[in-house]
Amino acid sequence: MSVTLPQSLPDHSRITRIAYLPVETPHPDVIAEFPAPVRMRAVRLSAEDDTYPSPSPALRARLTLLSIPVAEPDERVLESAREWVQQHAEPDAGLASRQPTQLLMFHGMHIFWGRGCAALLAAADRLPVAEQAFIEAAYFEGELYEIETLLNHDWPLLEQDIPCAFDFSARNLSRQPELRQRFGKVLQLQSRLSRILPYLEAPHAYPPTVASQIGERLRERMRVEYRIEWLDGQLEVFEQVYELCGDRSSNFVHARATNALEWVIILLLVVQILLMLFETLSVVEA
């Protein structure tokens, strides 16, 4: 879907498409950087990026901003901004329709947002601050949302794998690579969550700034604290199940190898006894 400016907006209104890239990836228009352990940067996409023959999908816009420099927007401008966000927002995973547009009002600024896009209305001198704050908040909330989505998709697989956490037999040996891969995925998701927690659980800044207050309000409206708590509980369940699966499979393989070794020893002893009997009988006959 092409993204265009709504009609009858104030002068100097603009649309900015944002992508998030690793800090090692060069780009000519970097607008924000997130320090370690995240080590990502936000870049402004241009028309050339749409046709750039890159093998990576990283240049796809993850956030589209409509910036409207207006100190006191009237109802017509507010409605245009809300409708624009409602039209261009992506539906949440598992939902056929888009979620209602969210609104945050703070010190004369209005921020409408949905999944993947936002409209920012503020005085011209405050608009860059609002943009920076929202670009940062959108990245970390987007990472949290991706972890939630990936984990939600894996619940049916977890329920399918739970029996292996209690009983592992020869018929399950072919599933060892799958179980190993899923356990690795859980650890990767835990690692991704740990990397963004310093921002998501950051205490209130003092002295407060406009940018820090916008970030705090956005985290509250996005229910970040509760979502982290839910994710922690879900990841713990996944980790326990696949850790048990790993223990059961390792114990089974070890026990089977031990049994095979015991049978080999028994057979060698039997062969040795037979040879001794044969030798004894040969001596007696002689």
C-alpha cells in the first residue's frame, strides 16, 4: 500500500519511513542509535532504498511516521491524523482486523499510533523530540511484540512435545533434532528479551525531560510491564519443558549405550568361557 500525505495538512508536514539496522550496517541517514547490548540504529529510508538490490529484508520499513508541525491542531487535522493511522496500521498477529488507534496527549502534543505507523502532532520546535522518543519506544515495543508473536506460534508445538518431558523412548529418537532446535529457539528468545529489558524496565529519569516523559508514558500505554511479566512466565514454562526433554533424551541414549556395552561384555565373557572349555576338553582328550 502506498503511503501518501492526507490532504489539507499544515505546511511542512512530512512522512518518514524508518528501518532498524545493526550498528555494523552502513547507511547514509542514521537518525538514532541504541547502545549496547542492543547495538541497533534507526535509519531514514529514501526512495532509492526501495529499489536497492540488497539480499537482506532489513531495509523494509518497520515504522512509518506522519509528522505534523502544529501547536494547536483543530478537530479536522486531528481526525485526518487518526484516520491516516487507522488506514495504514498493520493488524496484530492472529487478528484479521486492525486494532483501534491509540492516542497519547502530552504537553500539547498528540501522538496517534498503531502497529507499524504513527502520527505526531506538535509545535515545530518540539516535533523532533517527539519523533526521537517515539522511534526509540517503537523499536523496543516492536521487539517485545515479535517475541510474543514467536512464542504464541510455538504453543501447539510445546503441547505436542510435553510427553517427551516425562517418557522418552526409541520412537522419539528421530525427534531429537527438532527438540534441540526448539530449545535453542527458547534460549534465543530469552536472550532477545534480556537485551531490551534495560530500556523497558528503566526507572524514571531525573531530572525529567520531554523525551524521557514521552517514553515513560508510551511504555505505560503499551502495558510493557505486564507484558514482560507474562513473557517471563511463558518462557520459563518453555525452558522447563525442553530442559526436561533434553534430560530424558540424554538419559535414554546413555542408558541404551550402557546396555549395549553390557551386552558386548557379556558376549565376550561367553566367548572366553567357551574358548576355555574347548581348551580344557582338548587337554583332557589328549
